[in-house]
Amino acid sequence: MRIEQSGQICGATVHGVDLSAELTPQMVTDIRSAWLKHRVLAFADQSMSDDDLERFTLAMGGFGDDPFFDPIPGRENIAAILREADEASPLFAENWHSDWSFLERPPAGTCLMAIDIPPIGGDTLFADQISAFAALPEERKDHLRSLTAIHSARGAYAPDGAYGEDDEGRSMAIRPDESAMATQKHPLVQRHPENGEEALFSCVGYIIGIEGMEDAEAFSFLMELAAWQSDDRFIYRHKWQPDMLVLWDNRSVLHKATGGYEGHRRELHRTTIAAAA
């Protein structure tokens, strides 16, 4: 196995690993170590089936919950991130977020396997939240450590949310539900359970308030923090290729989709990796 660093704040490409084959325990250990170090791993030139994707996800920690996606036919744990060539609905996941941060135990990671990659556009951006926190002044770090954020899926997946019942013409099988109105509290700064590094755990899309703050103050605070979190110095831009699998760590990076492939179909198969036991 050979690791090629991206040359950006995080991210690396893994060479010399065939994910369509069984992985030895040592290979799993090596991949997990590289994943924790680089935050985002890309595996190029893979020829994977959905069975292979499921087997790899199990090796990386097992399946996490996907509360608002319907799986693809014949599978329980694979969702299609899909946009048809003629789709006119707003781009899915174009805001910075950590997947399913509103759950009691948010997932450790996410896998995306390329199925249909357009010839232009469709990059995925990642923001390194360990580096973003480390770059803050000590006084600011202490203040952020004292705060608790209130997460909810209501703005996205409630029946009247952005991906709710009125969101017509979307190719993806999204399942809005009243359960999206629930809230969950998480510290704004979290220590990574596997490498011990502190990271910002905040995103405007899934946070509806800060414990002890008035709504207007919390909104202004979160917008200011979001600008810092997504500063160019903390960004890795990932360019997709056919036959590529990407694995990222939701505990250390935020991510967002980008467009630029109008008139082209784009499909990736996604699995969610459960929180570490």
C-alpha cells in the first residue's frame, strides 16, 4: 500500500489496494491508520460491486444509521447520491455539514463509491476541523470548549424542510419525516475518540442554537464561526474520477457538494460507518 498526500491541508490517495478483494487484518489496520491521519482517503482505479462496498464498510467499523434516505433496491445500507442530467432542483448537500450530526451518536465516517461521474464539475470540498481548531488563539479555544450546540434535522428533513414534501423533481430517494423535529445536544468542541485530537463540531445546517444563548446571538455566533471553519487554508478540494471510492472521517472534517456539471448525470453509492464502540 502506498499513500500519496494531496498537498493540501488534508486528504490522500491510496494506491496498491484492491477493495474488490478480501482485506487482511493488517491491511484494515493500515487503512484505518491512514484514514485517521489524513481525514479523507481516495482509492483510485477500483472495480467494486455493492457487495464490495458493504464488505469494506463492515471492515471500517460497521453500518451506521441513515435516517432519511431510502436504500437502493435490494440493499439495506446503501443509498444513491443521485442527480439526473435534466434535474432542476437545488443541489443536494451544498452546505457545510458533518453527516447526521443531529443523532445521539453521529457516524464515524462515510464512504462514497463512484458509479457515474460527469466529465466536469462535481468536486467535493472538505474542511479540516482539527486544523481549524488548532489555529485558534488559546482564549478562543477555551470559550468554544465551554459551549454546547443544539443539533436538529428539521431544516432539512422535516416535512416542511428543504428536502421535505414540497421538494419535487429530485432524483434522490429522500424520506422526510416528523422525527426530524427532534433535537440533540453535542459539545461544540469534541475530542476525537481514536486519536485524541480536538476538533470543532459545528455546522450551520444542522445546528439550531447554542445552549444558554438567545437565538439571534447564536445565529450571529454560528455564522462567524462557520466563516472561520471554511477558510481557504483549511479546505481540501477533492476531484472525482471514475472507479473511485472516497472515505472520510465525520469527526474531523466537514464536507459539502459542488455543482458545475449541469446536463450530466452523477451517481455515487453511499454507506455510513457507525460511531466507534
